[in-house]
Amino acid sequence: MTLIVEDGSRVAGANTYVSLAEFKAWADARLITYSSDSHVNSYILRAMDYIEDLSFIGFKETETQSLQWPRVNVVIDGFGLDASTIPDELKVAVYEAVKTVIDGDSKQDPIDRQVVSESVDVISITYKDTAGQQRQTPALTRALRKLVQSPNTVMRA
């Protein structure tokens, strides 16, 4: 599938906030390895599945836009964001989400239980106490912290 980048102008059929070239430049600067362009395109789309499920601050600019951004009534660090802006923080969040996919830690993947010990004779398996928890991804969390609504936030219509 072709990547169609939302640039803040409500691009019809947009499916990402970052281009392949943007991701590769970001990854290259951090010595992050990745595979073929077609694989990276798929990773970007997979990361976008996660990003688009988040509850962002502000409101979608129009009802018919393809993605959650552009948004109105967005304030970051005390400054109002122009509705046609795709924030750098959002792009970094997509880059970090793509990296989690590359690393095999996608937020969309099922969570496997971690085994602490196994025995072969008279089969015995011991699971880790924290079985079922995904690996933490602080860089992704940090990238999203200014863009996502706190679960404790109450919104009035």
C-alpha cells in the first residue's frame, strides 16, 4: 500500500503523518537498522494503526478527514497550535512506534506470557509474576505525553 502523508491540509486518503524518507532519515541519524522500503512502509502503517487509536487532545478539524490530525483547540507547552500543523511530537511518536514494530514490541501484537523455568520430565512450567505485561517503551511514551489526553481528564461537551 502506498503511503499518503497528511501534511495538515486534510489530504484525501491520508494514512500516515510521516513519509518513508522522513522515517529513514530519523532512523539513520540514530543508527537504527531497518529492512527494505516495502517492509518499512508496512511498519509505518502498522504503527499508524496504534497511533490512530489514541485519545488526542483537542478535536478533529473536520468530521470527514482521514486521520485524527489536524486538530483544533490544541495547546502544547502553553501555546496554541495552528489547526493546519502536524506537530513534531506526533511525527516523533510515529517514528518511535515504527521502531517498536521493527523491534518486535508492537503495541498491537498479542502479549505472550514469559516463562521463568521449564522441566521436561513430568512437565512443569513456571511463569513470571508479571506475565502478560508488554515491554515498556519510554521513548514512545515520552513522544506522546504532550499529545494524548490523560485518562483522568474529564471533557465537557
